[in-house]
Amino acid sequence: MALKYFLIDVDGVLYNGSTVVDGAVHALRFLRESGLKFQLLTNTSGKTALAVKEKLNGMGFDIFESDIYAAANAMIDFIRKKKKAARCYLVGTVSLEQAMIDAGLKVTRKEEPVDFVVLAYDSEVTYQKLDIALRLLLGGAGFIATHQMKIYPNETGVHINVGAFAKALEYASGKAAYTIGKPNPDFFLDSMRRIKARKEETAMVGDDIFEDIKGAQDCGLKAIFVESGSYKKDDLEKNGIRPDFSLKSIKDIQPIINA
């Protein structure tokens, strides 16, 4: 059956850091002009969908905010469904804090009673922040992590990511984090609902072999691996993961649409 719906990772597929992947702008334009629907899925938790849209369009893409499903926005939606005006202790960026406040959530950076500890990307994370998070978890707060990715690479090298801090807090507190982004099946399925996608006609395009490729296949989706990001084809073979298709980059997507 022909593929009609695409879930597309952002970092490593459309750009690497501040560099656009060759042919990526044309590939998305081709999908839209062909009447094929897509959602851009990103575990980025330091930026909301609006900020991701602004970055992409500043790089030459033509993207709407509704085209993007970001872990940051999914996290806010998840918390609001649990409790509309929930009080949250946040380890995360100032922009994420503001987005949470704009959505009606109460956000604190202090050690005081909260409904949830929220762990997101924070380039200024400190021992003190994690120490407060630990005590709040031990005191009964719920634990939410925007994703479980251990590292992220960019033009300056490889950096520690949210997942590593989540594992440390899980180990110390004995409490498992609820993970919002990929590879949580709900993240894939919610993004599909946004474009009314049918599972048998949907493929995930990504460069991360666990969050993108295995995560999509575990949901019953097709998986298209691209070599333009942090993982290479050898990594698939070492981990025993077999995508349905492998491409050098998203610019090569056109020939497989009717495969």
C-alpha cells in the first residue's frame, strides 16, 4: 500500500544544528505539493512548536505551527489533562516556563509542594536543581520527562541530554518518569490523529535508531532511516534494528513513496 502520511524528525533530518540538510526544503515542498500529509515530530523540549517553526522558516522552509508536534507542547497538554492549573517544579528553559505559564500552569523553581516535577532540556542544569527535584519526588510529586534521549550532537560536539538526568533521578528516587516524546507510542499516535493518518499508510522518517526507527516499528508504522544525522547505517546493524527503508537523506524520499 502506498505511503500517504509521514511523521518526520527535525534535528538530523531537516537540519544539523544551524545547517540545513541538502535537499530537505525541496523534499517537504514535494510532499505538500503532492497532497501528502506530514507532521514534524521533535523531542526538542527547550523550544515550543512556535519556536521550531520560526527556526525552520528562518532556514528557508515553509512550515506552519500546526505542522509541528513538539514534546514541549505535548507535555503541557498532558499535564493540563491531569490537572488544569497544576503546580510544576521545572528543570527547563525560560521559554518553556513561559509557555507553561501561558497555558495556565503554575511553575516554580523553588522547593515547595508541587503536583509534578518536569524534567526538560536545560543547559544550565545544576546539582542543586536536581537535588530539589529528588526531594520533591520523594515527597510524592509526579515525575514527567519530556524524553529519554541520552545525548544530543551538534556542531560543537556531543552533549548530555534529558534522558541521562531522568535516569539519575529515577535511580535516586525509585520513581519512574512518564516520558512524553518519542518513543512513547502515544506521541506517535497523537501526531497521527492530528493529520487523520491511517497506520498502514504512515511512515516515520528519522535518524535516531531507537526513538525514531524502533519506536515507529513498535507502533506498527513503517520506518525510514536517514543517514544525515547522528546515527549511521552501521549502528542499525550493530543493534539488530532493520528499518523498512534506508536513505542517504530525506531528499531521496520521492522514489519510495509508492514502494
